[in-house]
Amino acid sequence: MNLNSDIKLENFQVKFITRGQEVKALRNTDLIIKKNKVTGIIGETGCGKSVLALGILGLLPKYAIVDGNIYYDSLNLKKINKKERAKYLGNIFGYIPQNPGESLNPIRKIKQQIKESLRLIYNQKNDIYNKSRELIGMFGFEDVERVLNSYPFQLSGGMQQRVLAAICIASDPDWIIADEPTKGLDKKVQKDTIKVFNKIRDQGIESMLIITHDITLVKDFCDELIVPRL
């Protein structure tokens, strides 16, 4: 969509009702996440980092009670319906969830999964095929055809992370939101992940929100830092 807007949260709050108890996951949050910056959110477990990201994306569970507003340009994301939000999710926000091995569909080949994102902007099969090859090659894979025809379990953790990043940028989103992208990865793969984000930035996607516990990722890659309080 290329609106290239800040994300603005006004009195944004999230609570869950579980076993008859109310749990406040995010309280009265007023926040502007600036465009063309890489903003890191770092903090203790339970401080609401991932809840904030999922709230922006509209991916919180049905039992979440969400109040407040989320503005992107003049659009209030809190007010749009699920069908509209699904459209905006691919066009405005590219999402990189935790654990690439769990996020990729284990019974579908990589080429099938990347095509789903590409269909948002391409209609012709040849265009989709060529762009799939281009995206996979962009992230340092030499044997592009082998990767496209692989199932996720046939790839290493670092390779899965790069594939997920390729899928994420396939629809040319304005923003990347990544939830704990280095969590559970060994040191080498963590370094590879930072290279992946630099590669994404090289493709012209400069607005990013990264939720993390990883001090190194914040230090080496983020322009701004948000530390939520419990």
C-alpha cells in the first residue's frame, strides 16, 4: 500500500478472562512507533510485548478483550472487520512469528507457501514462479529449486528463518513485525537472523517492529527502543 505511516496506539489495553479471572496483559498504552525506523521492544516475560504486536495485527485470541485505538495513517485498525484486516495484514504488515519451524506448514512445500503471499500482488503463474525464485535467491540460497521443492523439516533452523523472511516480504508490505525472531536459536543462527533483517532493509522495507529478549539484536540492529513496564 505504501502509505508509509507511523503506528499510533491510543489508550490501547488488552485483558484476558481465564477461569473466571481477569488478567490485564497490557494497560492504557499510548505509543507512536515511527515509520522508517527499526524499533525494538524489549522487556521481561509477561510485560505485554507479544500481546502488543498481536494486537496491532489483529491476531489475539477470541477471548481477549481489547480497548483503545490503533491508527495507521487515517485508518483505525481497531474498527475494521476481519475480512478487511486480513487484506491489510498482507499489504501493510508482514509478520515474522516466533519459531520458524513451527510457523511454516510442515506438510506443504516451500514453493506452495510462498505462492500464497505472492498471489496478493501477482496474477500470472509465470510472474509468481519467477518472483518465488528471486525471493529465495535474495536470501542467500544457491540451490533455489531444491529449497522451493523442500518441506520445512528438510531445512535447518537458519534456512527456515530465511524462508520465513522471504515469505514475509513477498507481498511488499510497508512494515515488518517480528516476534522473538532469535528465540531458541543457537548463536550462529542468531547472527544469521540479523543478516536476514539487514537483507530485508536492503530491499527497501525500513519500518520494523521487533519484539525480543536479545540485547545483541537490539544493539546491532534497532534504531529505537521501547521497554514496557509490568
